[in-house]
Amino acid sequence: MKDFIKQKLSENLVHEVIESYLEEDYPSNFDLEEFSKLNSFNKRIQYCQERLKRISSGSSRIVYMVDDTKVLKIAKNEKGLNQNDIEATYSTYHDIKDITAQVFAYDNNDLWVEMELARKVTPKIFLDIVGFTFDDYCIALNKYFKGVNPQRANKGWFNTNIDQEKYDAMWENEFIYDMFSFMGNYDTPVGDLQRLNSYGLVKRNGVDTIVLIDYGITWDGFDAYYK
């Protein structure tokens, strides 16, 4: 699927439309074509540092604010390229669009992805919107993970001590049910889903909604880059 999308993006008409769309909201001194031609991670980081506001950084990517609706995630190593590739690919999947931040555009070589800007989620915000505490949610993720991936779960300690009635109720919660499905269907490591900063608050149809904003890893990526 991604190869097909990349092929379409390489066609002149589609490419020009996306480039025009992206450049509308970037500072006048930021040229996306020039940025994408830079031939090293350090040069691309320096280019963004001089032109955009840096709002977050991890071991593999740096996030810059474009405007009040979008951010630009740029890879700073091979691990970041892999994460951008996954998020760009997942952006085409309809079944997870309600629980993941929207990807507006991405680079064919996975240098960057442009994603929906989200606000910070606190434990109180999570409780108010989801209806369960984040701590209980994390334990429920462990319990579900142990059921769907017992071989990996047995290699470490996972707290699954949650009241069965509460756990059953979580299966009736739309957000948590969708997250269980995402973890089970997309080979997603449980650890990343247990970091509160993996989530953000966005407006969907005028309603505050919690979505994943950092979901660019699978177990294959974990084995390749984190061991």
C-alpha cells in the first residue's frame, strides 16, 4: 500500500498540490523542497532549528511546531526514519483513524511526517475523557498483552493485578477497546502505550478526544533498534 502511495506522490500533479498545501502555513524562509534535499540528519535539524519552534525531542525524532494545527516530525537517525515510515503507512488505515493523530503529508524517503498538533494529556484529562484512571488503563493493557503475546510477556514482569469486573467494563469502553485492538492487530509494543506523552488531546467534531501521537513502532522495530 505504501509503495503505491509513494508512486502516486511522485507524480507531478499530486506532488505539486501537496507541496503547495504544505508551504502555505510554513514561515516564508522555510522551503520544504530545499529542506528535503539536505543530505544529512544534522543539516536538516539545523535548518528546522533556525526556522521553526522546537516543541519536543526523543531518541529518534524532533518535533517542530508549524502553526496552531500542525507539527513537523523529522527523523534524526535510522530509527526515526523507521518510525516515520510506520506512521505514514498507518495514516492510510481507516480502522485506526479515531485513535491516532492525523498525518497530513509525509516525505517519500521518510525524512519527515506532518501531523495534527495535539495538546498535552494529564492524568485528570485522561480520567475525565476515558472514564478510567491512566494507571488502571496501563494495567489493563498489560493484562491484554499477556493474553495476546504470552511469549514476550513471560520475558518480563507485567502487573496484571486488576479487578476482573473493572477489566470487563473496560472492554465496553470504546477508546480502550480500540486500543486493545490496535495493540493486538498492529504488533504494537505495550510499553509505548503506557507512556502518557504518547497521547495528545485534539478536537474531533468539536469534541475533546484523546489520540495516539507517537505510534511509529512495532515489535520488529523494537527488536531492530532498542535491543
